[in-house]
Amino acid sequence: MASKSRSSSTARGRSKHADAIGLLKTDHRQVEAWFAQFSRTKNQQKKRQLADHICDALTVHATIEEEVFYPAFIEATGDKDTHHEAVVEHAGAKKLIAEIQAMSPDDDYYDAMVTVLAEMIKHHVKEEEQPGGMFSEAKKSDMDLQVLGEQLLARKQELQATAKAA
Ligand SMILES: [Fe+2]
């Protein structure tokens, strides 16, 4: 008999995983740290590496939010204003990410593009995390943040595995 050590469905209710808000906030802190490193380093290769990490992580983050968290948010709260604004901000960020990914780090505008992306993300994160923002609204709603956290994590791991295999 093969012993499978899958815990996600059996450990529900006592999950060791972060809930949805915890998981999304951890992503935010990680990307902020990379942006800070980017602004400090003069090394072009390091900049390229950090920008790659940032773009990849933000792409996964935006995707799991759009596929899992945002639909659950609008269903539970009916708050179209907050939801739609977040979706539009994601679209703007994704456009900039695609441009950065297509760019050479030697391009004169490379650093400026990454800096503008940092500012966009800073604004977006603030809107999500501030008092009365999307996350605090989600906490007050009847969204099951524990289950959503598991779904976000599962989808995140799937996307990361696909990116690695590509
Ligand atoms: Fe977002």
C-alpha cells in the first residue's frame, strides 16, 4: 500500500498554510524586497535577475488573484468599484511587465520602467491592504479565507511548476 502524504484536504480547519490574505501579503512583501534591492544595486546583471524575479512573481500573483481571490471577493461583497479598479490596475501592470520582459537591460529606459512598475505596485498593494481596502473588506465578509488560501497556494504552485518547465 503506497502511503500518500497529502494533507491539504484532510488537514482542513487546522491547516498549517496561511489564509488567503496572509499568502497574498507575503507575496507583496517579497516583491517589495526585490524592488528595494533593484533600486540599490548598480550591477546590470543583478538588476536583470531581480527584474526577472519581480515580473515572474507578479504574473503568478496577479493570475491567482484574478482566478481565485477576486471572483470570490466580488461574489461575497458585491463591491464592484473595488473589484474593477483592482482588475484595471492589474491590466496596467501586466502591460508594463510584458514591455519590461521584452526589453534589454541595456536599454536606456529599463530602470525607469522597473521603477514605474514599483510605483504602480506600491499603489495597488496599498489599495488592497489599507484600512477599508479590499483585504479588510474580505475579512469582514463571509469569504472562507482558509479554503481560498489553499486554492491560491495550489494554483500558485501549479503556475510556478509550469513556468519552470517552460
Ligand atoms: Fe492585486
